[in-house]
Amino acid sequence: MSNSYDVIVVGAGFGGASSAALLAKRGLKVLLLDKNAKAGGKAMAISKGGWTYTAWLVVSAPVQNNVLEAVLKEVGMEGKVEFVTPGVQGPRFKQSSGKWVIGADEPTPDPVKIFSWLEVPEAEQADALGLLGEMTLMTPKDIAAMDDISYAEYLGRHKVSPGLWSFLTSLISDGCFVLPADAVAASEAITVVQQVFLRGGGVFAKGGIGRVAEAYAEAVGKFGGQTIFRSRVEKINVENGRVTGVSTDKETYRAPIVISNVGIQPTVLKLIGEKHFDKMYVNYVKDLVPSLSFIGARYFLSKPIIPTVPYGAVISRETSWNIDKWIKAKNGQLPEEMPVWFEVPSNYDPGAAPPGKQIVLTGFLGPTDPKLTEKDLKPWFEKGDKMMFEVFPDLEAAIEAREYYTPHDVSVLTRDSVLPGIGGECIGLAQMVGQGGAKKPSITSPIQGLFYVGCDAGGIGVGIQQATDSGMKVADHVMRYHRLRQSMI
């Protein structure tokens, strides 16, 4: 009976770890399993050789009233994480003169300054201000009516100058959803616009934002549950249409409830198997389209090159992605310029780099195929390097070491590849037109006692906050399910 639990959570990413912590706090006997050595998933914190950083570039929003802190507070782990909210950013925009100019670096940027920076013609500034106001003040009912149109389609209803278009799409669709603007559901995008514009962006943590997920995982044990790392779940066991537990590479555990944080597609197609599902549901799962990957570089620098700012994006009038442009890039025709995000961990956490040195992470849209090697992706990495070296001329000479990260790295650390060409996605499902808003995949499954958590289902927002929001909602739902089940047995 020692291997029996009320609920088993598979995967200690932000969704899995937060739901496990909340359910343990509320009295359930919880087992949290993860194949890695620590919690965090795609936002895992890494420390080696005096450097501290996340596995990939991670920028979180909103700052005020965010769900990361809400969960920590409920499970009594606030003191385990030291948040940092610098309140500034450092985006660079290539103006018509060819000069890269920093702008919008204030906690609450002045729209007039933004328009000047992005070279919005004076005659168009009133319309631009109206667009920003409309998005910021849009009601939940009006936002919900935009599930079936893309963010680009919504913006296209307004007169938007190229610079402002690039800013709004690079900030939201490229950076927060890792998809072209004509693929992101407008309802999802505008929700995030409101979160960022009204409640601020740029939440970090000393030691890496992955420390938050680590604290969630620690809370499971605090409330009598168990967390086991380096334990790969090989099968979610099902009997007569209901889950009975999981089998790992070492042990079998029993529970009437299983929450999967490894993705809907790997859960259905690999850990359980198609034979347990209706064919229509299997086809639905196979047809779900994930985000693109976020690939890039880690530059370990001999000296600080980017002063003070913790993060930013490099954009121009030509950097906005759309589906047609993406297809050409995927087929080898990379654009002349593309948006590149950068993060400087040592600018918000001095302990993230050895004294007198600096670490810089970059990230940009890339293919999701885990089979692609660093050699296959060389043109993408060279393009990203070129953009950064053009904006920061002293950067290349200061590089002591450089690491590129690929979709293969993402898949190995987090999500198994079960369909051709995908597995290395940055975020997951539930961002696309037709998959967002009210059309998100359900947190419940056709298998009794099986639930999904993370960015594939249930949440809303940016990256790790979307996953944590899902964790909160799944915990509420599973708690009700458990209580009702107990009352009927």
C-alpha cells in the first residue's frame, strides 16, 4: 500500500508542480514524478561553473498579481523564492536611418515616446493611440468573441504603421506565443496585451525562474506527499476505461487520478496508447498544432557588454513573422531580418555570472523537429548571431564560450516526440486560432480519472504563468472530482 496515492502527477514543469503542491496542501496524498533531476521543465534553472541561467530564454508577465506568487503564498513557500522585477527593458528598433535605437525602457512607457521611437507618422498617432486603448480596455465578453480570428486579422482592421506592427507582434505573438501573428488567436493575444500593458512585464527570480517550480515541488513533501526525480514514466495504466496509476522505469504506483504535464499528444499517443480512445478523439489530438520552437544561443562573456537592462527584443520594420514568411524560412529561405529576444540574467541577478563577466541568452522562432541537429540549424543560428552582433558591436569579441540550443534539447528535457516534425515546441498547444479561448483543449480526458495540465490545456497568459494558471484550475477541478468520488464510494 506504500505505492498507493490519491493522485499522481506526471511531470514537474510549472503546471504539474503547481497542481501537485496545491493538492498536497489541500490534503490529498500526492506523488509527483519527473524524469529530470529537478523541477522546472522548459524553464529549469541551471548552475554550472559560476554561471546561473534557465535552460532557455524565459521572460514572464505580468508583474502585478501574478499566479506564480499566488501559488507560493497558498502553499507557504514565499520565502523560498526571491523575485526580481527590474521594471525596465531594452528593446532595440532599427529606424529608417539604419541606426538601432533603444526605446520603451520605462515601467509604464509613454505612448508618445513609443510612437516617436517606432517612427509612427504624426498623422497616424491618434489612430495608433486608439488601437492601444481599445486593446487595453476591451471587455472579457468582447475578447471572448475573438477566438476565431487571428491577432494579425484583428490588427489589420486598424491603420497600423510598420514599426508599431512589428512592436506589437514581436512583443506578443513572437515573444509570448512563439507563433506568427496570423496563427495566434486574437482572444489569447489581447488578453496578454492587457496583462503586460496594465500589470507590467519582466518577472525574474534569483537563481533562475525555475526556482519557483522547485519550490512547488518542495511543497509536495512539506504536506506529506512525495516527489521523485530521475524517474521516467513509461506508461499510464488504464483498466476498463479508467486510470489505475503509472509505471516508471523502476516502479509501479497506483492512484485513481493521474494528472499529466507531459503534453496531450505524448500522453494519448504514447503513455496510454490509441487503443484506449475513440478514433475521433485520437484524430482530434493528432490535429492539434503546437507552437513553434524557440532556439538560440547562450553567450558567456568575458565582460559586461549589455548594461543594466535585463531583457529586450531586436526588431525592425521587416522582422514580423507571418505564416507565408515562416513556410519560406522553414524551406530554407530565411528572411534578411528576424526578431531576436535577449535576456541578461546577470543584470537582474548579480550572482548569475562570475565577477566582471556577463551571460546573455538569445531566442527566436525555429522549427520544432527534434531530429534537427545544430548543423541543420546552422543558418538560423548564424542569422541570430548576425542580428545580435549588429546591434551590439562589442558582443562577439567578448564571447568566451557559446552554446546553441535546439528543438532536440527541448524534447529531450521536456516533451517526447510522438508525431512527425514536432516535439521541440516552446510552449505547447492552445495558442492557435481554433485552439484558444473557449476552444482550448479540455483539462479532462475521455479516460476516467485522467487530466491534463500545463500550456496544452486550461490556462491563459504567458508561458510559465499560463502553465501555472492551468495548474491552479486543474487543482480546483481535481479536488472537486476527488471529493465527489469519495462521497459516492
